[in-house]
Amino acid sequence: MREIGVGIIGTGFMGRAHALAYRAVSGIFPTELRPVLEIVADNNPEAGKRAHRQFGFRRLTADWRQLVNDPAIEIVSITTPNLVHREMALGAIAAGKHVHCEKPIAPNAEDARAMMEAAEARGVLTQVGYNYIKNPLLALAREMVAAGELGEIVGFRGIHAEDYMRDASVPWNWRVDPRGGSGAVADLGSHIIGLARFLLGPIEALSADLETVVKDRPAAPGVAERKPVEVDDIARLVVRFERGCGGTIEANWVATGRKMHLAFEISGRKGSLVFTQERFNELLFYRNDSDPRQAGFTRIEAGPQHHPYGLFCVAPAHQLGFNDLKTIEVADFLAAIAGAEPKGPDFREAWEIQKAIDAALDSARKRQWVKVP
């Protein structure tokens, strides 16, 4: 097993998730590469020191450029706000590093395309943090759709709702900085748009309505001055898929009481599937050909029969967790670097998702249907 040096930029929630995944992966998966946490970079010295101690990085720096140019680094993980993703990713790509970047990868499709084209031209591999689609039950759902077990698909209802921006006293921050792109439609919408594409394929056209619920926020923690909010809190999309069916998609970060409601319902002529990330070890399946006396949704519980669940636990219904999905994501990325067929999602898929987000912004401005380029 060959060691491969990893550098992580950022030590917040996602930086910690990346560090945990890279530490765990070679003990769970039969990988050809064993990640070594080489360098952590954070412009907050105390945060960098904490991550350095907690996760056992060999070195730390306050300068991400030093990290991406270090010869011991082969993989660069970018877990910073998306406003700075492009500069960091292009720097890492120019240095010949493989790039693992959180979503959305850029504020707009133009920047995402530049990142994608640079990576493909340089010949480095990329991975984007849409880790929810690494759930083995979602792989099963995709297989069931592709195999025709639901029959002709006639509708999709998808939502990603949380409430972390519900409170109007939450200060103005990078999430509502318009320089970083749009609001909920990018931050949460990218997940449900990506999931819709994963299950049903490309979105051909859409009509969007974007709403800002909290009009202003404290300019900084503990101050009375308030700063206007110029991005959306709620995005409501009506979509048409290339496969011919229609659907709806909502992204909402002011959904009181919701903590992780990434959910969908797929309706087909022969059956339907229902899922929510809040119970992500369960998939509900309805079949039209069942005995009417016994009609209803069957709960499919995650277990060793749904690879790679069995690598984590040999017993069914003991459940995977969020960090396990991130570990699966890392395992797929390492396998691709070692020569296996890439499973993505990569920068090209992230670009496709960003094009749908940009189309939603365009539709909301024009108040009309628009095609997704």
C-alpha cells in the first residue's frame, strides 16, 4: 500500500469531516493508497493548531499556497467558503495536484467551467463533496429507476430544507455574501439538484421563484448595525428533465424545525420511491402490483447487502452516519487516483449543477421558463 500525501485547506465543519474520512478510509476499504495527513492550512492560527493536534497532521501553515506547492502533497482538499475555491483549485491544479473540493465549487458556472477545463487539461482528477449521493441506498434507488422497477417516471418532488439561517439575529456572513454567488439555491439547492440529476439525469429547463425572507442581518456579531441581505432564503423550482418527466425542487435554509431534510419522491407508473436524509438508512418503496389488501410502502433498511455498508458493519439496520458517507466519497476518489474508473461527482458534474443554479437565477430575474445550457 503506497502512502499519498494529503493537504486540507480549512478546519471548519467540512475540514474536520475531510480529515476524519482520510484518516479512516484505509482501515475500512481495501485501498491501494494510504492517505497521510501531511499539512493543514488555516488563516486562523488557533484553529490550525487545534486541527494539527487533533488529527495528527505532520505540519501546519497559515498560507494555503505553501500547501498546494509542497512536493509531499498529492491531494489538496478545499473546505473553505466557495468564494475562494477557484483561486485555490487553480493553484493546486497548476501544481499538478488532485483536487477534492467542497460544493458549490464556484459562485457561477463561468468559474466552475474554468476550474473544470484547467483540471482536464492538466490531467489531474477532481472530486466534489456531494457526499450524500454516496449513500448505498441511493445507489439502489438509481439502479431501480434504471432497471424500470418503477416503470415510466412521471414525477419528481425534491427538497433540501434546513433552518440554520432562520433566526434574523444570525449575523451577515459568507453564506449571504453575493460575491460568493446565490443563497439557498446554491448552498442547499446544489445538493438536491445534484441528487435529482444522479437519479433521473439532466434537467432540460426550469422556472424559478426566489424569495428573501430575512431582509437584513447584524453586520457583525454583537453589533446593532444591520446589513441588507441580497441573496435568496428560499428557492422554488419547477423543472423538466431531459428524460421527459417534470418535477419540483425546493431549497430552503429558513425551514423552521428542519435540520437535514434532503428528500425526494419519485413517482412511476409501476411504483414509487420516497427518501429523506433525516432517516437516510431507509428507503420506502411502493409497488402497484402488490395485493390491495397489503398495499403500502415497504421500508428497505440499509444492510451489508447494499455495498459498501458491509465494510463498515456486518449487521443490518445498525446504520451508517454522515462521516461514513464522506469516507465512501474519499474511497472512490482514492480508487480513481489508483487507476479505477472515476465515480465522481467531479468538476464537470459540478459545472453541470452550477449551470442549473445559474439558470434558476436567470429564470427568477426574467420571471419565465429558461433552458439549462
